[in-house]
Amino acid sequence: MDLITKSSLRLSLYLIFLVLFACNSSSEKFNGQKAFITLLEQCQFGPRYPGSEGHRKVRKYLLDKLSGYTNFIKTQDFVYSDSERKVKLELSNIIASFYPEKTKRLLLCAHWDTRPFADHDPDTALQAKPILGANDGASGVAVLLEIARVVSQKKPKWGIDIILFDGEDWGPEGDLNKFCLGSKHFANNKGDYQPEFGLLLDMVGDKDLTIYQEGYSSRYAKKIVDSVWSRAKKLGLSCFKDSVKHFIYDDHIPLLGAGIPVIDLIDFDYPYWHTNADTPDKCSAESLQKVGDLLYDLLYH
């Protein structure tokens, strides 16, 4: 049995264990174990960068999962031409809405693609390989799919729109024009959509979860940052640090530019960022639970 087969077998057995454990939990509460199962399931498709087989398969997986929670689901499909790499990417933002009759709405978003190369890998021989993206991609999606399950069973204060952006991590480092492709497309084609505010989740599964206030979020949507961090303090979530540490160009930037007040919840102190070591063993259900507890409190209290 080769290494890949052994890893797949261990992952499958772990999934079975988690399913049995999660089935015993309250259905109307956020369940970090269920979210972690969703993280693992995404990783089973392998790297999920645009144009890959994993990208195609996980798109269907995400649509199937969300279709089980709401009838109001659509894709925002578009083509991005990368003239330097001489490829045309077929990209899809996935949009799932809950309680469309509610005029006051909350946007929850994450990116579902993964990086096509591991340019920060300490082993230069591996830097051309695509990453698995357990934390950078799968973790934010995992939390939002679990939130979708909860919201489908229990009506929150707002109408909820979940958007999974594509093409966030396509570009080479330093070329911001080739990052955040999905959120840019959405921002340019949002019509009259104007939620009360939004939360972006990115890299929220790190076992050693530490989330500082993101600099651009604090600068342009400070009231939301203050409110969310105050809520985290009330819940005893010490992983949320009450200070700014990083300014990060992420999917919230195009949305802020389009007049949607969105803040970025991100643990950027992640040593496996953009490396081949961004694998599920670096993530935990406990970390997903902390972020999910914060969102649950925000939605229902």
C-alpha cells in the first residue's frame, strides 16, 4: 500500500468516526465536528485550483451540499483570461440565499479555490506543486456550510446570503490584479445588492487559532470590527485579539470598494500558508467551533 493510499484510508476512517460523533449533537447548534468533516471532504478532491479536476468536482459538491439547505442557489459564472499564462479560466461564484423575504441581509463569504502553486514552500523543488488548501480555502467554506445547515433549520435575525468566491488565490505574489477574481467580478456586477454588513472567513481552521483585527477592516469598517470583537470577548473567545497586526489584500477589499462594509476574519500567522504542508492535520474542529460559535451568536442573539 503506497503512502497516498494509506493517507486516504486514514482520512476515510476518520470521516466515519466524525460522522458517528456528529450525529449525536444538537441539530440546531453549530457543530465544529460537522464543519471539520466538510473540510476533510473538500480535501479529498485534492487541489482545487481553477482548471483542475478537483476544482470541477468540488464545485458540484458545494452546489449539492447547499442545495440541501436552500432552494435559492445560483452560480455567477464568468471567464477570466490570463494572457501571461495563456489560459482561460472558467470560474464560478456560488451564491446561496436564505429567507429572501427579509429585506435586512447579512453577507457571509469565503473563497473555495486553492492556490495552483506552493510558492512559499521551504523546499524549492515543491514550489511548483499545487497546494491542498485545508486551511487556506477549505476552512472558511467548512464553517459557512455548517452555518447554512443551521440557518436552514432555525431562522436568524437577518436574511443570509452565503457567497463562495472563486479565483481568490490564482495570482503570483505581488500581482494583485490576479487575486480575488471572484469577489472583483461580484463587486462589479452586484446590481442593487446592499447587505447591512458582511463577514469574510479565510484561514480560520488553524489548530493554534489566533485572529487579530485585520488592518483594512479596522480602517474602513471599524464599527463592525468593534462589534464583532466585543461579542467574541463576551463569549470568552480569547483567540480573537483586540489589536491590529496585518493589512491583508483579500476578498473583502473589492467589496469594500463597492460600498459593502465587510470585515476579514483571518489567522494570517499560519506557518503553512502557500505550502504543501497546508493539510488537514494542521486544522482542528475546535478552531472551527470557535468561529462558528461567534457567527451563531451574531445570528441569533
